[in-house]
Amino acid sequence: MRGIPSSEITPEHVYLSRRRFMAATGALGAMLALGACGASPDTSPTAPADTRTDELGDRLNSFEQITTYNNYYEFTTDKQRVARLARDFRVSPWEVAVGGLARRPRVFGLEDLLRFEQEERIYRLRCVEGWSMVIPWLGFPLRRLLAEVEPLAAARYVRFETVLRPEEMPGQRDRFYPWPYVEGLRLDEAMHDLTLLATGLYGRSLTPQNGAPLRLVGPWKYGFYANVNPDVPHPRWSQATERRIGEGGRRPTLPFNGYAEEVAALYAGLDLRVNF
Ligand SMILES: Nc1nc2c(c(=O)[nH]1)N[C@H]1C(S)=C(S)[C@@H](COP(=O)(O)O)O[C@H]1N2
Ligand SMILES: [Mo]
């Protein structure tokens, strides 16, 4: 976090320190004004279903599904209980420190980040556990934030560090996992247009259970080094197929989660069985 001289620990890195980082690739507050994003959608039980799809023709998961089935170990490993435990998480004030190998290291307030043009991106989210969803995020490409701090030529990676607040995050009192959660991306992955800092979903501010107030989204990855790859099984879960939340049965998992056309070139020459 801000007090830790991350620049000394990881001199090869541009680092990004924030209170929460969602990996998978794969963190907004209840009261944020997402000025350009329009009014909140009607998500009441009687609201008409949102029939929009992603570029593959897959229907969006519902707001209900996206906000009640969560992996967020800082709160609990029980997906159905995250929303309840995260309800009162304080998301304001919020700061993100970006430093390391940067010409203009800076601390951004959340209000600074909301001044970047916010766009909607419909992405598939594939969990290594073998389930997936289609989520209409709001946010902006991470590369716009990085451009502001001007990474030095020597920078090769971005290191992300989440909030450490065990008083508010009961899962962080469990010493089984090392806290805070740290993730990483190669700088070229971080600069890719698909790589998003999400500030909302379904046209409104992020809910705490989905990573409010700010969350990293890299839709073709599970985490540092690990890309979605149906050919490389995880020790616990085959990666060949997945269950789309809300559907019965399983569907084939696509290389790079269906984003191969956009991202495969980043990994040209790598053995993706080893470097999955
Ligand atoms: N800080 C943090 N980020 C995290 C996780 C987590 O436990 N803590 N879980 C990851 C996993 S395994 C998945 S599948 C997604 C889940 O995001 P969602 O609950 O918003 O759908 O967040 C990822 N990012
Ligand atoms: Mo996951």
C-alpha cells in the first residue's frame, strides 16, 4: 500500500497500489456519480430482461446473477455470502497510488479516475473453477491511467496490490491466504485495449461484492501468467468446458476465452502448455 516502498521491492515494475484488485482477470462505491453513464437501470424483479448479447451472441447474465455469485476471498470463500458480508464496505474516500518505474508517479483519487471517459464493455468472465458469466462492465482502459504516469522504458510489468482492511474484510483475518492480494500483468498486457479498470456494471456504480470502487478486468486471463486455455487442465478442474451461470449443461471453453484474435499475438512464440 502507500506506506510500502514497492519501488524498492520490485524495481523492474511499474506498480499500482489500490485497495482492491480483482484478478481474473481478472475493483466503486455506492454513491459514485458516473456522470456520463446515464440513469441506473431498472433491475427490479418486474423489469424487462436485458436481451443484449456479447459479440459472440451470448446473452448477458442478469444483474442479480452477477451480484450474488461472487469470488472475493477478502470477505469469504462462500460465493453466496460475499454480497451480504461486503454490504457495508467503505468505498469512499479512495485513492490509487501509481509509482515505480514511472516518470510521473501519482496518487489518484477515485474522482480523478471517474473523469476518464467511461465506456461500457460487455465481456465474458471465465473462472478457473469452470464457470462463466457475461458482464456489461463500465470503465476505462488501464492504459489511459498508465499513460498519465508515463512508464519508463525499463518498466516491464505492472504490480497490483489490493486494500488491506481486516476490520472490514473478515476473510483477511484468516491467515491461510497471504494478504493483501497481489496480482501482476506484463506491461504489454496491461496496455492492451481489452484490459479495463471497471468502475461499474449494468450502468451503475460497482457493488462492493464485485469490487467497488475499482477493479481490474482482463477478460482472457485468470491471473499473472495464466491465460484461459481449454487444453491445459488446472490440477483441480479441467479447463475444456465451462458452465455458464444460469444455464444447464456445459459449453466448450474457447482459447483466450474467445479473445484470441485480439490477444494471441501477445504470446507468439511462447509454449502455451507451459506458459499457460
Ligand atoms: N481481490 C480479489 N480479486 C479477485 C478475487 C478475490 O478473491 N479477491 N477472486 C477472483 C476470481 S477467482 C474471480 S472468478 C473473479 C470474480 O469476480 P466477480 O465475483 O465480480 O464475478 O474475481 C477475481 N478477483
Ligand atoms: Mo475465478
